[in-house]
Amino acid sequence: MESTVQSSRVRRDEPMSRHTSWRVGGPADLFFRPASIGDVQRFVRELPPEMPLTWIGLGSNLLVRDGGIRGAVVCTSGLPREIERLDELRVRAGAGVPCATLARRCVRFGLGPAAFFAGIPGTLGGALAMNAGAFGAETWDSIERVETIDRSGTIRQRSRSEFSVGYRFVAGADGQWYLGATLRFAADRADDAASMKQLLAKRSDSQPLGRPSAGSVFRNPPGDHAGRLIEAAGLKGAREGGAMVSDKHANFIINTGEATARDIEALIARVRAEVGRRFGLELEPEVRIIGEAAEEASS
């Protein structure tokens, strides 16, 4: 693809292991980390219509298979990390803003209910795509409107009412990707910086934050917790190659250092099968699994 976008930021055969929190994943055919919305518009307009397009943020809820990703990948983490206070209760933030940064800024604004974003490891764009949550709150609880872009580079302002939203689920953005959002919070200083630190300390005590992982692997089934079921099935510490179910939090799978995506996917399948056998319940992955297996890529 000949592009007018700066070629230094369009890479070919870029290892996705550099861009996912699990530190695994084969190469993307094209990888682009835009520095501006204009960059994004030019890039998507110039892509051949038949070329698949994948969007990522910090890669914190993503398993890319070892054969990599065909087509183009847009990584929004390089976009300006803009957070603008619109009025007493509302802020606008770009898709590339890390959720932890959004939480800290909003708490400084006196918008304490935003503190829960500190528990989401990815960017706002990724949180919008899956309605990510933490500490009992979810992203779309606070959304007034979002900004999206399509393959033609057209940018739209869309209201919350145009989307169907549920637990770790959002529908209504087919063929469009998030560039930012306007969020509304209650003015509440009760959840101040000290409270946010307490939330983060709780997270640190209960989750294996020092090891490569993708956060919670499975959705919580109604009325229960995936971590409890996995632990009750005796799977804490279970391994497939270099992948291991965390002995600190059973809904985390960590890369012990030499894991492949195949190891992780095999462990996910093993956990689902064992929990299903023991409890008659099928766990649903919360992480996105994309790309090709290594055998498929080489055939």
C-alpha cells in the first residue's frame, strides 16, 4: 500500500507481541500507530476496501494468535491523550487515553465516581468497545455520546441511545470505531485521591499485576464469579506450556515467560472444559481472541 501517511509509522510484519499485555502474538501485515485524528482519516481512506482492519489500544484485553493478523492494525495508543472538562459534570476524552489517566484527572476535577476507571488496564477506546468495568461500575454507565469513524474516514457524533449495552457487551458500532467520548459523572469528592489509592491497593492485593496477563479472562456468570468457579475446580496453578492460571486470582492467566498464544488458548479451553464438567456451566471469554494460528499462517 502506497500511503501519504508518514511511512515511518506504518510498519510491515510488526510482531503483535510488542503490543499486547500478554506479550504474545504473531505479526500484523500492516501496523499503524497514528499521531492524530487526521492521520487516522488518511490511513483508513487509503486502505483497499477488501483489506481487513483491526483496531487496538493497549492490547490489554486481547489474545493475538501466533500466526498474526492479516490486513491492517490501527493502534490508538499514540493518539493525543486529550481530556477536556466541558462543564461541572462532563468531560470529553479521546480513545487513546489510558483509563487510569482518565480516573486520576476526573478525581482531581472532583468527579469522584470516575475513580473506578483506575481498575481498567486499557484505553478508553477499548473500554467503550466492550463496556469494560471495575469495582462494580461499567464504562457505558457514564457515557453521553461517542465519536466514531468509519472506513471512509467519516467522523460521527452518536448518542448513548443509539447503542445496545449490557455486561461486557456493546452493539451498534458495526463498521465504525471509537475516537472518543463525552462522559458525565456526579460531582462527588467523597471518592477522592485517597479513596482511589485504596481501590488500587485492593486490586494490587488480589491480582497478579506484576506478570504479563490480559486481566480477567472470563466473564462472571450470573450470580457467581468466574474466579471462584475456576478455583473450586482445582485449577489454580494449572499450566499449558508457559501459560499458567494465576495462583493469586484464578480468573487471570499469566505468561510465565515463554508462553505462546497457543499455550494460552489451550489453557483457556482446558479451564472452560473443566468448569463445564464440574459445574455444568460454560464460561464465556471476556478477552478477544483474534488472528491466525501459526499453522494456518504458514500453509
